[in-house]
Amino acid sequence: MEAVDLSRRLSDFAQLAGEVQRDVEDVTEQQIRHWIVNPYLVALGWDPHDKRQVFLDYPVKGGDNPIDYVLFDADGEPRLFLDVRERTANVTDLGAIAEQAKTSKVPLVHITNGREFSLWFVSKDEAPAPLFVLPLTDLANNAESLLGLTAEYRLSDAGIEQLRRSAIRLAVLQMLEDNAEKTFDALVDWVQGQVAPGVLDETTTAAIRDGTMLWLTDEHLLMPAFQPAEGKRIHELRPTTAKDWEPFPRGPPGTFQYKYDSAKILDLRQGAKEVREQLRLQGLKTPTATSFGGFYHQLRSRAGLPSK
């Protein structure tokens, strides 16, 4: 299944699930199972009625309650525990299911309350790591990150690696984007500490490398998660450097005017993220993602503003 096909299927599912949430007052856990979780699994290519794929109310050793759904790999081994919670429950608190998954050697835990969906990677040596936490309405826009959950992968090692790699890559991109004012060298150790403390495995290393390369070229701005709600897209932006800006004559210190269009103004008293957004809304960008840090600090220095 291609990402575009999965996006379409998840979009159809989200519309159906949204209608349930809208039309059924105080939807119950059982209703969430039948009207939301089952169609969700179908959108991912699974058959909830085939016990070779999906087992409902699966008993686990030492557990007081059965697992709501268990998904099996092609060899019939349990690979994902899916926990259905009531509509106001927290999907980021794993509770006992994390230890049950670790004891059963199940690498994935999926939690939903019908409105939000979280996925966790469970290893024997580390604390469970969140792969995504998404509202129902954002599933279709993140289809690429969910491909490893599709029945096509059947929760194979390759599918789980795909899920982990997508999640880590997106986390790296988001952190680099939010901290673009840092120098590139200063980001390296920081990214590892934030995304993957401890020993890096091959999947984590590859994901960090992928995310960094996408960020360096600004290609990540073409991804759905980084698409602007308003303003121009990345391919429509014109490159600019600090030389193109001069102090705004009628503004306070720290404000700059674009030499080639006096209507374009930047306020360097704001944080790097806000300044970058000002640039984008005015149809401009720095030549590369890494050059923004220099652009930002150079203009602040010219205005006599302290370094951040």
C-alpha cells in the first residue's frame, strides 16, 4: 500500500469516526471498538474478524484483564497490543499494558480513546518510546508514518523499523526546525540526547541521518506535518541574506526593512522561530536551513541586540 492510498483510506475512516463522535452522545468503549477501532484496522488493511490476524480480548499471563486487541505477524506471533479506552481517557499514560507487552515480548503498544491515537515502541532494555500521538483528524496527513502498521507489513521487523524510523526522523526535523538559531555543530549531541539517549541502534542512527539531511535541504517543508496553514509553500519562497536588509528608519531598534520591497519588515527582537515565520509569510527564506542561524544572529548583532 502506498502512502497516498493509505492517506485516502484514513481520510475516509476519519470522516466516519468523526460522525460517530458527533452523533453519539457519551460513546461507550464497546461502541468505540465496533464503530471506530474496527474500521480503523480495516483502513490499515487488517481483518478484525480473522483470528489469524486480530484476536479480541486476548488473555495474557499475570494480567487481570485481557488485552482488547492483539495483532499477529505472519508466523502467528503477537506483535501489537491495542488498548481501547473510554473517550476522555489519557492515551499517553501506558499503565500496566507496557509491562504486559514487555513480559510478552510484544514490541508495540497502541492506545486509543476514539479521538486520539498513540503508538509506543517497547524494548526490553529501555523505557517505552512514543512513536506518535495523533488526533483522529491528523491520521490521514501522517500516512507515511503509519505505513509500518498496515497489514502489508504484517508487523514484521521491517515494518517496525519503518515505524521507528519515521517517528525519529519527524522528531529530529521538528527539533531542528524549532531550534534553527543554533549552530549545526551544537545540535549534534543535543539531538541524540533528546531523541535517543543511550546507545544508538542502526534504525535510530539512520533516522537521525535522514532527518538531518532533509532539514539541511529544506525538503522537510514539503511534508504534510510542516505545510503552512497560510502563506506560500517552500518552493514559492525567494532566497534572501542579511545583506538584503537594512534598519527600518521609522521603527524601533531591531526592526529591518527589505531593500527591494519596503513593505517587507522583520522584527529581530522576536525569537528565531517567529522571525523565520515572518520571512515565510513575506515570501522569503534563507538559502538553506543551516544558513538561517547566521542570518538571525547577524541581524541581531547589527541591531545591538544580545545573542540568544
